[in-house]
Amino acid sequence: MARKPFDPDLVEVPQQELPFASAAARVLRVAELTRLIQTVLADGLPRTLHVVGELSNVARPASGHLYFTLKDSESEIRCVMWRSGAAGLRFRPEDGMELVATGYIDVYAPRGQYQFYVRRLDPRGVGALELAFRQLCEKLAKEGLFDPAHKKPLPRYPATIAVVTSPTGAAIRDIIRTVQRRFPCVRLLVAPVQVQGEGAAGEIATAIERLDRQQQRLGGIDVMIVGRGGGSLEDLWAFNEEVVARAIYACSIPVISAVGHEVDTTVADLVADVRAATPTAAAELVVPVLDDLVEDLAQQGGRLTRAVRSAVQVAEGRVKAASRCEFLRDPIARIRQRDQQVDEVVGRLRLATAHRMAAVRRRLHECAMSVARIQPQVYVAQKGRALAEVEHRLYRAQWARQVAASRHVEAAVAALVRAWPMKVVARHQAMLEHIGPRLAWGVDVRMRRAGEQVTGFAKRLEAGSHKSVLNRGFSITRRADNEAIVTDPGQVAGGTRIRTDTRGGKFDSEVVEGESEGANS
């Protein structure tokens, strides 16, 4: 039978069951009223309520608790979900989601507000796991973890295969049986992990990272299979965790994801380099059939043998054709012909060299005759006299330049002596010794006067502060809703909450009846 909607008007609380039996006959303190409301709510409402509404103002501070507002078109209610319950949520609550909240109503005494304390949250129209799967897929897709450009190709003939799965499940047995049947010469490394339940995702991610980090020490790993057999969405959820997806994405070894059956799709399938429908299909993808490979090698060997025989036959034909060539029948005759041609070339080279040497000798004799006619010793003497004259002028110019420089240095030294720095320093030091005591005395006087002014201002400020007024026995009354100071009774009406500041602290009260001075007159 469907639960009837809750109607507060139908709640009946016997007067004798209340903790304050005479509540109507006396004035209650605020804390007593709050406890009375808590008691009425606890006795009049079921301890478990199911409320559907839209999320807004979702906040999750460092404490881990979840605070939000559940609302519909007509009303809203503040909700709290403690850290123990919020940590178990599979999805991320966001503003605008329509959820079914399960919990109970209670009063938050420090503020006098009733709140809905939520123990469980369920998305309306879609399961929590399905919503968490969609949210994680959207997040990872934006970061590029599903990008095909990042997918690594599988090796054609792997030598070592690592398998990350449960050591007792059907998946490892299927993989071993399929690999041994198809390609028994491959080496299998099994990393045993828990594939469902608490902590399974962390074990799977750690195993992937450890194999990737230690692959050289293990002798090299060509490909990795990560997976398990079929099951429900809850059983396969370890392969939908973000930590597993990021470990697969960061792995430098090609990864095949083989989770569940063909209809099951996990986040690990989307991130992995290759997705296999089942663990058996993964084993079939990663290794070839040895018999087919041997047969293919035999066919390639036959084709290679036929190609070699054909090449040998062609080479034999070329050898026979070459043996019929005249040059190859008597190669020494060809060499003798070339030797005779070399002798002829050497004879012509010697004759040309003799002609060239005779022409050079004639040219050299003509140059010697020309040099004898121009008398080079006379030319050298003329250039020597010109050089001596230039040297004499250069010496005189250098001497005049040195004399001018000496005079300039003497003038600079005299000017420097007149402006000797120690004389200037001594003059300014004497001036400073004269002015220093007067400056210190002036600063001290100014500081004392400034201190007296600050002390006077502080006393005047303290005398005009509202705290001094409170200390003399007065009080300040404010409205509790907007903190406005009440200066006239007309500002408040009966039932208005007010807050009074006194020397000892603050207290809240409620106006019973207000009357201004104008009304009395």
C-alpha cells in the first residue's frame, strides 16, 4: 500500500506526554521552546521520510559533510548529510539534479531551524551508478583520455603477456587455455588482484603501475590484459573507477581491456588501447594461431625457395653469356693494348714538358734583362731618403704632442689640489657637528608633542565610544532581524524579536507591547 502524504494537522500530541506539561501556563525560555519543538517533531513525524526535490546551493566543505537545499516550485528545506553518508555516494551531487532524499526531520537548536538530515540520496529516473558512470565519462573525455590518437598498436608477435585479474576467476583460466591452444610459446605473467568489492580499484591500479615500472626487470612486457568475467554493474564497478582509468592511460605498455561480456562497457574499455568483448576474445586478439603461423611460414619458405632458384638460373645464364664475350676469353690482350696506349701518352707528355720548360727559360731571361735596365738599387736609395724625412717629421710631431700633454696634466693636478676632497669633507663635517644636536632636540620635542596629541585623541575617542556608555549602566536595543538600533517604541510592534547590548553581554527578547511618547500625550 502506498504511503499517505504527511499532514501536520493530523498529528496529535497528548498534553501529558509533553516534557513541559504546563507550557501554556508559563513563559518559556528560547531553549525550552526549542526542546519542546524537537520533542513534538520526534513524536509526531516518522523517523524515516522520503522527499523528492531539486538540489540547489550544494556545498561540501573540508569537513566532508554535505550541505544543500531541496526545493520544488512552492517551497524549500535545508538539508544536511554527514560525512559518513556522503563518502558512500557513487555520484557527485550538483545543482539542478532531481533526487530522492531519505532521512528524518530535526531541529538545529543554535539557530532554531528545522532541517532534513539525509541518510541516503538516489537520483530520480537514473541509478546512482549509472549517473556516476556518465559523470566520470564526461570528465575524462574532456581531459582527452578517450582520444584515439593516444591509442597504442598491439604487437603482432608478443613474447611476454601480463594479465591483471583475479587468480581464482574464470577469466584467467579462459586466457591461459586460449593462449596455450593458440600460441603456447608465449610467456604469461599473472598479477593477482581483487576485481570487485572494497579496495579492488586501488589494487588493479597499483598492479598496472607496478608492471609498467618494472617491465625491464621482468624481462620486458609486450602487452597487458586487464579484466575479469561477467557480473552485475556493481560487480564490475572497480573498472569504472577513475584511479584505474588514469593508471591505464599512463601505462606505456599497450593495454587490452576485457571486462564482463560483450554488452558490458566500462570506463576501462574506453581508456584502454584495445577493447575485447570477453577475456577469451582478448587472448585471441593478442596472440596468433601457431599452426596458422607455421603454415604461413612454410608457404613463405616455398616462395623464397622458388625465388632463389629463379635468381640462380638467371645468374647462370648471365655467366654463360659472359663466357662467350671476347674480352673475357683473353683479358691479358686488352691489358697489353692499354699498356701500349700509356707508353704513347707518356712520350707525348715528356715532349710537351720539354717545350714548356724552354718557353719558361726564355721568359725568365727576358725578365732578368728588364730588371737590369731599371737599376733597382737607385730606386731603393730614393725610397730610403723619403722614409728618413717622414721619420724626422713624425719624431717632431710626437715631441710637441708630449709637451702639450705634460702641460695639461700639470694644470689638472693643480685644479685637483684646489678641490681636494678631504677639505670639502672636513668643512661639511664641521657643519654637521653644529647642526646635529639641534636636529636631535627638535625631533625629540616633536615626538613628545605628537605623543601628547595621540593620548588626548584616545581619551576623547574612548569617552565617546558606545562601550563607555554601556559601562555607565546604559544599554542599546536593536532589531534582531536587521540589527537596526531602536530609538522609538514605534519602530517595533508586539512579537518583534529584539537584541539588547549591555556591559556584560547581549540577550534576545520579544516585545510584548510598545507605546511611543506621542501616544501617551
